[in-house]
Amino acid sequence: SPPVHAAQRVSSPVVIGHRGVPARAPENTLASIDRAAKLGVRWVENDVQRTKDGALIVMHDTTLARTTDVEQRYPDRAPWKVSDFTLAEIQKLDAGSWYAPRFAGERVPTLSSYLRRVDRNRQKLLLEVKAPELYPGIERQILAELDRTGWLDRRHVDGRLVVQSFDAASLRTVHQLRPDVKTGFLGAPKPSELRSYAAFADQINPSYKSVTEAWVRSVHALKGPHGRRLEVSAWTVDDGDDAVSLARKGVDGIISNAPHEVAAALAED
Ligand code: G3P
Ligand code: CA
């Protein structure tokens, strides 16, 4: 076999577009994942929540105020919680103008339309169950939607979907309901606590500021529920030098608002 050179030994981390490519298009919209696709970004991250009438939508904040025109459209309904609005009401909102006039008319995606678009773009998905304490039973509902749209087909589930959450109980529920789905715990547990997460999480995904080489090594020393080495994806990394430094610490993934720039920095290193 050919000799392995030092530069080939460390594989470059996978780069994941955080809420799409918010450096170029409004977060968590179809425009944002399309822009990611055009820039060659193969993995996108999103956040899933539930409307008043039980529909799953893609939205980061637990209120609609920052990323839509809800305050103008429904001035009397402060604090504009996602769970206080029906899907029909939310679909009337403009989720693009706040970002730039050329995105006027962009909508808050349903999870279903988002999954179809990621699929059509041949992208891979890091799906975050956001604030599950507000939405009892949302894990089962998200898995049902993934199943209905073909994301859980045996041929497809491996290698193109990870479900992550800050909420360990929620993630354990996802793992118990569908052990075939890869999962990621958001946080940076102490090395002594990592083993308990390895029972239900394939990834441990920390804020990049807390990552040390030693910590990555202690995560990598453990096997996850599928018998594979635990992985680390760090967030949210927008600076090329930070990305290169994380790659040298051994992380497997980098979640970024400017994934195209981070990928270019890693390629140059
Ligand atoms: O993917 C990790 C990151 O998204 C977690 O934080 O607040 O952006 O959802 P947040
Ligand atoms: Ca997120």
C-alpha cells in the first residue's frame, strides 16, 4: 500500500452549516439551505419546534419576534411564542425581510417541506430538537415525520442524519424510540460523566470555546450505542483560524454560520 504522509493522517472535520448559511441567507429557511447547497455545503443544521395546532416547524428562538415580521402583523400578541400561533398564522409571516430586502416573502418552513428540500439538494441533516420541555411528545412526532418522508429508510438513515439536543432526557427518548438513528448530545460533560452519555449519544457536541485536545481524546476513547467511537462536533465557529485550531485538536465536525469560509480555511491548512 502507498506510504501515508503526515498531512494525510489527520482527516479534515466535516463542516456543517449552522441553520443553513446565515452569513449569506436568513437562518432556518429553504433559501438558506439552497444557498448552502450552491456553496457546496453538504451538511446543514436546523432547529425544530411545534406550533399551537401541533405542526412541526423550523425555527431557532422560542418566540417568532427576531426572525419574522410577527410584531408588525400581530402587534397585540406579545411575546409571540411559537406555541401560541397556528401553522396558518405562521405561514403568513415574512421570515426573510428582517435579514435583507431581497429575501422578502421567504416563509418559516414546515419540517416536512424542509426535509424534502434537504433531500432534493442531496444534503445531510443535523436536526436539533429545540426546547423539548415546551413540547411534550415532540420526539415521537419528529421521528414519525422523518419516517413518513423516507429519512428513516434503512438505506438512507445511516450517514446522513443526526438528531441532537441540549436535553439529555429528550435525546434518550429519541434513541429508545429509534435506536437506528444517530444522536448528538449538545454540551461538554466532564470526562468522568461522559460514559453515561455514551449509552444513548453517538456524538458529544460542545461549544468550541470549551474544547481541549485532552477532552476530545477522552470522548474518542468511548464507544457510543452503535459500537463506534464517539464523535465531536463543535459550534459555532466562524473564524478560519479557530477552525484550523479545532481540527488540530481532533474534532470530527465544525458547525459554522459561514461554512463555506471555514471549509476554505481548512482546505488551505
Ligand atoms: O448545533 C449547535 C448549536 O446550534 C446549538 O446552539 O442555540 O444555535 O441552537 P443554538
Ligand atoms: Ca441549533
